[in-house]
Amino acid sequence: MVRGVFFYIDGFPGFLYDTKMKKKILILIFCVLIAGVIIFLVMGNGHKTWEGNILIITLDTTRADTIGCYGNRKVKTPNLDRLGKQGIRFVNCFSPVPLTLPSHCTVFTGKYPLGHGVRNNGTFYLKDDEKTLAEIFKAKKYNTYAVIAAFVLLAKFGLKQGFDLYDDSLDSHKLVNTFKSEITADEVYEKFESWFRTNWEKNFFAWVHFYDPHTPYQPPKEFFDIKKIQNKLVRYRGEVAFMDVYVGKIIDSLEKRGILDKTLVVVVGDHGEAFGEHVEFAGHSVFCYQENLRVPFIIFNRRFFKNPMVVNDRVATTDIMPTILELTGSNPEVGVQGRSMVSLLAGGHFEEQATVYIESMYGQEEMGWAPLTGVMAGEYKYISLPEPELYNLVEDPGEKKNLIRIKSNVSRKMDEKLRELVIRYSSASGESKRVMSKKDIQHLKSLGYISAFSGKTSGIVDPKKGIVFNNRIKKIAGKIKKGKLAEAETELNRIMRENPEMINYALISQLFAVHIARNDVEAALDSLRDGIKRFPDRVNFRTLMGQVLYDQKRYQEVFTQCREILEIDPYCTWAYILKGDSFDQLNNPREALENYCRALELEPENISMRIRYAELLLKNTKLKEALAAYNAVLDNRDVWNTPRILYKIALFNASHGTLDKAEQLLKRILEIKPEGKYYYMYALILFKNKKLADALHHMKIAINQYREQLDKPQREKALEAINTWQQAL
């Protein structure tokens, strides 16, 4: 009978004969077994299935080196530092694109911009057939919620899909949301907390978006040195510190309700911000240098990941979706282009350094410059432009020494790798193609990739040159604001004459601004016509022209512009509003209301637009519909904190609805903003509701404490009412 030991190592069986076993082999086996146990214990976290809540917090325009736990000592970010020190912090995470909408689409689809098709802000839309994280978790019966803080993430741009509630109500006092529409971190937190109070006991998938570090950098005074108010970097850091406070408040909300340990928290930046490292000042859209792409990325749950960890492997925001899916036991989605980081969460490493595709189509889309594509692979970064760039990121992390000529062989190999990635990531299946056909090559051009070695780049403006001119144009814009119109116009015309290839949207816009400042309408319209001729696929000049024509009461020309705008961009809310207002001016209520309905379909959370729609209904004596439209505004939680809107709805209910509703609304107004006219009207409503004692009490407050806020007729009527009501009592 043969004696021995039967064993398993990493799932493989073995048999050792004890009669021939030597001491050295026994020690080796013992060490292997111990190592296996250790690996099992270390990697156990990564291989468990997460079954709790998921909270994704995205930090807009936040570069990694602005956070304390990433090495910055000039900004206070204690809350992000806590998450980074107690969780898993990724040192080298990169966004593939320095633009908000494309970057967030990447986070939620696991695809590069080439894959999901969203290449720029404001003019691209995520298609309905793209599967997002929210859709996946909604199908798992999660309660899904999102609150966003900026125009470029409005629901109409496509990221709403899968969310039970997608709160994109921004400036409630503005009829039209623009690129400047945003809300601050404290408002974002209040919105989240309002939802959280009634939903924290449910299993949820939530996304909170902060936008504060974006220009123009206006943090509260206590978050930066007021003596350095002119320093944009100082103000930027102040915005980051301010945002950090409300990240902390969200974490505190989870902890106070005892569900922090039941919530997987994922914090990630969408892109960075440049401060002159490569001629881009206080911006991020044009280039793909490290300051634009390297972002903070932290995964936190102290029970699920018991051992804090710092991961140095290069990862991309494309990897977030497949990682969350694997952690929750879900199968990867077809076409996902990122790779799961679960092995990294377990203490392992990727077998080889990740290759990351990068791009910015902003220069091409906005300025007519060359498109920017590139790739990070191994220790190198390659950027394909008319003047291509190659950097060794290990030896030159600041990307100061262009090696394109010194290492021409590496450059060509990187260019070939980039071409392969463009083909792979733009295909529906995400599969690579070995041989490129002529159709493939034409496809590459349509996607924005032009090889720096192909000879096809001549005549195209390199963004490195273009941005120098744009910086000049920004200075000219400052002169226009100061009223130096003749000087500004002379400089703009000189640029157009001496550098016709540099004529772009920014330059023509400043010429338009000069003519408008002079009140020269026809010259302003001519500059817009020139812009439309040069850039026929952009709607910006057409929307400006539509507004000017509307102000001139040239409504038929307005309709022509709006029709052309909607042919280019069928989701342009402003075009429907402009048409609606024009039809209203022409006394065509049916068409006016129809266009406002279309606008509301695109931006259902737009409070001011709903108010305007209700006013149009009222104007056309559709009282029942108007009442319903006014009261529908109350479904938006933000309205309950906006006295001006509540007052308008209260007055309408007093006239055409119910006095009880009017009383309820006025009571709420006084809770948040006690003022004379509100006390005065509340007293009158209480009187009509036969609550005489309460009416008298509130009218006395109106006249005794807020007399100066009442006009003469109101004061007279208040005194008369007090006298009459006192006698009645």
C-alpha cells in the first residue's frame, strides 16, 4: 500500500509520497499553503458580492493633486481625506476626456466617447439604447436617484435613463437654462437630503454631482484668503474646500441613519483643470495633458474593504462600471470597454500597465481646430495633432519635453496603437479589427482621428496655436466690457485679416458684442450671418440671431432661424421657447402653447418655464388648465423654498382655485421669508376662510412690524381691517 499526502494548491490536486518526501519539499509546500491562505484573506474583500446601497459622487473639474490625501497641503479637504485614508485610493486614475457630459457618460456606460458617441458638451446626446449603471440597478429593484448641478448634464442630454428621480432643476428664476446655469454644493446637498429623508430605508443607487470648482471660482469668503482674491488658483482651491464640506455632510447623513456601512461610496472626478501648465489658463476643454485628465478616485466602505489601500496601477474612469458590476455579482454588459478593477481592490496588480485612449473634440467642434486624440501606453503618452507630441510620463510627469523626433520609432508605434484603438472603441461590439479597409480609414477621419504622420494635417490649426489666439481674444473681450469698443474692433479685424485661418466662434462672438454695445443691430446681424456661413453646423450664432430678431419684432425671421436650429439640434429648448413667445406676440395662442409643451417635454423640471406656460393658459382664459399647470409646479420640492413662486401660485389659487390651498402656501411662505406683503395677504385669506382671530393677529404683525414694506393703499386697508375685525370679535 502506497502512503502519501493528497493535497490541493490553488485548486490543483497533487500527491506526495511520504517515503520520498524531503524536508526542503515539506517546507516549500508549507510556505505555498500559508501564502495561499494569506492571498485568500487579502483578496477575500474583492471576491465577496456587494448587496447594499451604492452612492456615486462625482466631483466636476477636480484635479487629483488638489485633494489633501493626494498630497496637497494648501487646501483643506478633511472629508475627502478621510474617505481616501480609510478606503481604497487610486493614485493614477484618468478620465479619457476633459469634458463634463462625455466624461460622465463614460462613468455610467463603461465606454470611451468613441463607444457611447458623446464627444462634446451641449451638442451630443447619449442614445437611449446605451445601457447605463442606473438602468441596471433599477432592473435590480433599486430605488434610483440623481441630483446634478450643471446645464450640461440636464436630463435631455441622455443620462436620465434609469433614474426614478433625476433632479436637474437648476435656476428656478430663469426661463432658459444656459451653459452658465448651475447650483452650488450647499444647494446640491439640500436636494439630496430632501430626497434622502424619505428614501434612506430603501435599497438605493444614487448619484450626486458637484460642480463648484468650475469657473468662475466664487467660493464663500471663508474658504480662501481674501487678500489673494485675484489669484484664480487660490479661488479654485477654495471651491474644492467648500465642496468637500458638503461631501462630508452627505457622509454624515449616511452615518447618522446607521447606513454608512451599508453603502458603497464611489467618489471620482470627471476631469481636471489647467492653470497655465500648457498655455490653457483656468480651463480644461482643449488639451489632454495630465492636469486635465488625472482625477481623484476613491472607493469606500469600511466593512467591505477592511484594509485601507493605495493603488498605483493606472486605471481609467471607463473601469468604474465593470468594477461595480463585478462587485455586485452582475455580468459585464456587452460592449463595455473598461476592465474590472476587482483584482486591484483585492491587493493584486494588472499584468501590464493599462492602455488608455484619450481625446478632446472641443477644439474641432467649437473652434474648427484639429481634433485631438491620443493614447497612454506603458510609460509613454502620445498625442496626435498637426504638431504631434510624445512624453515619457515616468521621466517627465509634467510633460515638458516633447520626444516626438528623438523617439520617432516609439511615436510611430504609438500612432499605430492609437489607430487600432479608434477602430476598436468606435465599433458596436468593441472588438478589434486586424486589417483596415478603405472604409475603415474613412471611418477614422469621421471620428476625428487624423494620423500625425499621414500628411493629412496640413492646413488644419493645431490647438496649441489656436489657444494662443483665443487668449488674445479673451483680453479683447475685457476691453469690450470696459467700453473700449474702437480699440477692440481694430484688434479683432487685424486678427481676421492677418490670420484668416484663426477665425472662430470666439472671435466672431466678440465682433457681435462690439456691434451690440454700439446698438448697431444690422452690423451685429451681419457678423452673425458671417458666423453661420463659416460654421453652418453650430446653433450658437443662430440662437443669438433669433433673439436679436425677436427683440426687433421680426417674428417671421425668428421662425426661420428656429426651424434651422431644430434641424441641427432637435433638443434645443430655447428654439421652442422663442417660437412660443413669437406666436404669443402674434396672438396665436394655440401655436404658442404647443411650443411651450415641446419645451417642457425636454426640460420638465424647469420651474420658470412651467410658470410661463401657466401664464399663457391664463392669458387665453383656460382657467382650469392654468390652475392645474400652476399647482403642478408644486411637485418640484425646490418650489417649496421659493417664496416668489409660491406667492404667485397662492394668488392664483385665491382667485381661481381654493382658499385652503392659498392659505397653505402663504403659511409656508411666512415660515421661510416673513415679509409685510405676505402677512398682509395671509391675513386676508384667513379672513375669507372665516378664521377671524388668526386674521386679526397676522394683520397686526403686518402693520406693526412691517409697515414700511406695505404701500399706502395696503396700510390703509390693513388699519381698516383691524378696526372692523376687532369690533366683530
